[in-house]
Amino acid sequence: IHDNVVVIGGGLAGLKTALNLATNGHHVDLIEKDDHLGGFATKLGIIFPSEKPASEIIEQLITKVHQNDDIKIHLNTTVEHYEGTIGNFNLQLKATITDEYLQEETTTLQAGVIVLATGFKTYEPNKGEFGYGDSHVITTVDLTNYLKPGGKFEKKLELNNKKISSIGFLYCVGSRQVEDVHEPGPSGHLNAYCSRIC
């Protein structure tokens, strides 16, 4: 039985999970497919309830993770295969190494527990869906980025040189899609579920 933990995903949830586990005495291997930690949260502006920029919170977590000797970070790495049961997992990792030449390296890890913290992708509406694609219809991610320091709305609420006097929010766009009513997304699939994040 192995007492170390593999955390797959180096975004907000993965960073926090890795830190909590390491603080409680576990060795953690943190696997991230990209060449940097932070995930989607690095794209956000001010977040609730701290009212701090997401980048500031993420940077603090990344610093703590780098400083913790019980956390080993694997960037540009994916899990190609795993087998086993709780307490005894074997994982095959593939790392892309960019030195002078692009190389791939395969390694094996053993772990007692695997935590999936693989993040999410926001829904990108189809053109015309609830007016999306018109210059006055944006996503909440767009709005968040417009409101952050240096964004379009930092100093004044204007869109297309017109003062914004009211804002309407549509929730659940892209959720609970129905065959023959909605268009499949780029993956070719419908989102037949509720995201549960409003």
C-alpha cells in the first residue's frame, strides 16, 4: 500500500488539494498537462468573496506549492494509462520535454490515491444563440475580463461608444440542450446536463 497521492490538474482545485495533502503529511505528485500551473482561474479578474484578482490568489498558491518539499510538480505531462485499486495504483506518464529538440519521456508512478482536479471549459455559445455574436452580447467571462484592471470597463461602462445603462444576465445558456432543437458544439455533442454552476 502506497501513501503518496497523485493529483491530476494544476488549476485552483489541484493546487489547493496538493497543498492540503502535503500539509497533512502526504507526498504529492502534481500532474499538469500545460507548461504552467494555474488553470482557467488565471484568466479571471476580481473574484468573490475575496474581491482580489484571481491571478494574485493563484500566484500565492503556486508559490506555496513550489516551496513545499512534499509536492513534486510534473508540467507538460499527461496520464497515458493507469491500473490498480485504492492503495496500489500504477500510472504511466508521458512528459513532453522541450530542450533543443522536442522529446517525449515515459515514466511510471505508484500511488495509493488518485485525485482528479482536471478543471473545466466554459461554454462558448453558437453565433446567434440568444444574440451571441452581436456586438452587445458577451459572455460572463468576457464581462469579468472587461471589469478587471486594464480591461475595457475599468474606467467607464461603455460598449461600442455607448454608455451602458442596464445589464441583463442569462443563466444556463448551453445547459440541458435537446436533440433536434439545439446544435451540437465543436465536440459534436450536446450538453444534456445542468452545469450546476450559476
